[in-house]
Amino acid sequence: MPATRYIAAPDEVRHIADSLLVALSAKGWRCRTEVPFHGNAPLTTVVLATKGHEPTWLIEPQARPSYGTHVSRLSSWLRAERAHACLSIATTPDGHVSGAMLSSLKSDGVGLLIVDSDTFSVSMKCVAPALVVHLDPGVRLGRHATKVSSFIEDFNGGNRIGAVRDICEFVEGETGKLIYKARRKGVVTKTEAEIDRYNWSTQIDVLTSAGVIDARTKADLHSFRGARNLVDHPARSRSDELARVRQLGERMLMGARLSGDLLRVSTQL
């Protein structure tokens, strides 16, 4: 491998970076040094690696490991941007990592790599913010809380397409339960045979016409139905995958909110 030119990287970390470049390249990663992830990012890491549809991997080599201000600011910025990128600190087997630092790295989703002789091991995995969702504490899920939480946990565990498909089916099912309840209460005047023939779109429209759900909820439900397109059609490029990853997270949170909205409306009938 040709010698790598560094500009800002301290001399003491350049051998760590060199070993990383060899090891990552062997695993199919395209590596660049001292390239900013984004013009507004508060720190340019020594290594930036890309591979297919994987999140961009930002790696900061350190001879003396520290989760200092500059690195933690970058981590916070990535989370605020819900970036399709993850951040790791890389050190050698001799680098001392305190328990407090490990706790902070885990809490913020920052990874830790141990680099030795052109190989590395993952001591702690990094997490790309775009691949993780956190439920808004203002969403009230009631008896749906356990079910919806399981979908979110599945999503955050990596089964993003499956979890979005599951919550999509759940919201559709709750819409169906709502229209049948509205019929029993006499609010929807259609016959059960008619309702049996309705698809999800028609259920939403009938519930709106009957005044069971408002125009905003109608629009949100129709928009949410489009989540099926995200899970049924594979991405064709890295940019398509990035757009889909962001939309999957948004749809996951939208599904959780709609689950709470439908439960609230059902309780009020």
C-alpha cells in the first residue's frame, strides 16, 4: 500500500490509521483520509470509509483514548442530523479505555475499535442515527404500548424493513377495528357486508365522512399507506438507499403516532 499523506493527524496516530486503511480496504471499504463528512460537521475524522449501502464510517484513531469535546460534538451533531453515518474511536491494545468512557460511548452509539498489525476487532459497535428511532414521549399508546415498542425494538435491532411492514399491518388492522366499532355504535351506517369489501383506503375515507377521524388523521393515514412502497421495492443506488433509510425511520415513528391516535379515537366512541 502506498504511503498515505496526512495533514492534520498527529504523528502518534498515523500508524493506527495506516493499519486501519489496510484492514478496511481488505474488507471492501473505500477509505479516504481527512475528508469531512459534511461541511457543517464539527470535526473531520482521520478516516472516512464507505461501502455499498452501508452507513458512512467515520473513524478517529487515538493513541490515548478519550471521548473528548471534539469527538462528542461530532457524535451529537450526527444524532441531531439523523445521519446515515456512524462514528468509532480506534486505538491499540495498549490504549487504556476507562469504564466511564465505555459507558459514554455506549450511551451515544459511538464504537470502539482495537487495531493491531493491519487487523482490527470491534470492541463496541457504532450505531448510525438514521438506523435508530426513539418514540416521542408525548405519544400516548395505552394498551398498544407493548406491541408498538416491540416493533421499534425490532427496527433498532436491524430488522428495519420487517418492522415497518409489521407496524403498517398493525395500523391497517386498527383502522379496520375502528370502522367495525363505529358501525356497532351506529356512527358508520354501512352494512357489515359492505365494510367487509372495503380496502384500507376506503375504510379511511368512510371513517372521515362519518366524522370519526378528522382531515389531518385522514391525510396522515393515506400518507402512511405509502410505507408499503418502501418495504416492497429495493433501492437501486446508494442515494436511493439513503433516502429510503431516512423514510423508514420517519414512517416507523408515524406508525407509532397513528397507533396512539386510532386508540384515542376508538376510546372516545
